[in-house]
Amino acid sequence: MNNKAGLLLTVALMLLTAGIRYGRVDSLMEENPPAVSVGDSEGIWIELGEGFPDQGVHQFIDGFTPRSVIQVTLGERNSDRCEKASIDKPLTSGETLCIRLEGAEIIEVKRTWMPASRRIVLGIPLQPQTMTTADWMALPGIGPKLAAAIELDRQKNGDFTSFAQLERVPGIGPGRLAAWERFF
């Protein structure tokens, strides 16, 4: 091996070692490391669904509205073809945005939530008042019966205004709340 190739190999190994040591050691030493690391960058995670050419989860700047997203993804002139009031309310990380087009005109803008399993992977805090039965089942230790009990309690007693109010559901105590706290 000549000196130039040896030097390049040494530099590459040093960079690889530094990357592993300084870029990933913290996440590898966590008790329950995430399956996917999305970093600590600023912004919101929005899923683009029906009507968008590049569907999937994308990161946008905080304060973006559906109109902003339409401007960025479909162009300025398309955002002017929708007069819906909800188009100018800021998006929240974890929302799904769908549009329905007739020709070039946007006739419907639909805002929903990403499934809880996707929000968990992205590190987006869950909100108990917006979760479905399937969302509850994405949490560890919740099966169909407990998920149904949570939904029944919410129907009878109203939305959970805080994470701690989940304790009012039979079968949920301090231990379960402690295990789920990192998701909320």
C-alpha cells in the first residue's frame, strides 16, 4: 500500500470512529433507544396525503399553515384557488394534510392526525384527547380491551384534559402512567 492510500484509509477510519463516538454513543447508551433517530432540528412534522404529488412525512418550518404547505409543494397560484378558512390556521406537528382537487382548483382541505405509531417514531408527543382505539393500542401494554375501556371512559366522562386523568380509567394506575409518560 502506498503512502497516499494509507493516509486516506487512516483519515477515513478516524472520521468513522469520531462519527460513531460523538454522533451516536448517547443514543446507544439510552435505556430504551428510539428505533429511528430524527434529530433535534427545529420545525414540525406533517404528513402529506391525498392530493399531494410527494406524499409522506415532511418537515416544515414552525408556523406553517396549509396554505404555506400548498404554496411550497404545489406553487403559489394553487394556494390562491382555495378560500377555506381553515387553510390559514397554523399546523401542529403530527398532523396529516390532504387536499381534493377538481382540475386545478382545491375544493377540500382535510386535517387529521398521523397514527400514534408514526408520531411515536418521530418523537411527537401524543395528545390523549385526539387518540383513537388503534392509537391507544400502539402503546406498550395496551390491548383491545384496555383501548376500548379508555374510549368508553372518554365517551362517558369527556376528553382527558391532562395525561394524569388517564388514571380514572379502570386498569390504569401510576405504574402504567410512568411507562407511557415519555410518549405524551
